[in-house]
Amino acid sequence: DYRSTGLSLKAHPVSMIREHLDARGVISAASLRSESACPQGAVVSVAGLVLCRQRPGTASGVTFITLEDETAIANLIIWRDTFERFRRVGRLASLMLARGTIERAGEVVHVHVRELESLDDRLEGLSTRSRDFH
């Protein structure tokens, strides 16, 4: 379903690897909303399908990536030097894991990324395309 329509009529693709992610200490995107579980400055790992990548010219080299797991979306902020270190993953991965620190601004939660890791090998046969804006 996901390959042909971009939607799953059954489970979200990330739910298929949730056990693996839990074992690695990766939290769900919905958990990011909980201030008690993820306070300002906490170091977290989150994973999901890449919905979109944005690197606006007005953002001084900052890249924004939106991930989606089976629970919600996660907003990533990746500074230029970090993006360059993980360029291949940042530009090409369909399914990625991000490690970084929580930043809260009211209801909006971002993860300031320190590391990126491709998890594409975990979902064989899944063909996804992100919406990328440069």
C-alpha cells in the first residue's frame, strides 16, 4: 500500500520496527510532546520516515527535516556543520534516526540534531519519497 499510494491501509511502516527502536532507546514522536518525559535540553533519539527536507536560503545553512512515525511527526533542526558530517544520510535516507537535544517554544518542539543514521535497511521493499525544498 505504502509503495503505491504513500499511505498504509494497515500499520504504519515504522510500527514494524518499533521493537528494534525501543531496544535502542528511540522514543516515539508523540513522546516529544511530553515535557516531563522530554524536558528542555534533554538528549533524545527519534526515528521516522522522512516527509520533507527544507534548506531555505534565508536559514543560514540550517536544514529542517520532518519525520513521521506511527504516532506523530518530529521536527528536526540540523545546523550546517552537522548536516555536512551526515550529508549522505541527510540527503538520501527515507527512514532515519536522529539524536539530539530538545528545544521547546510553547507547543512547538524541535530536536537539534547531533547525529543522523539511515535505517533504510530495516524496511526492505519500502519505496518512499520525501518532499524536498531547497
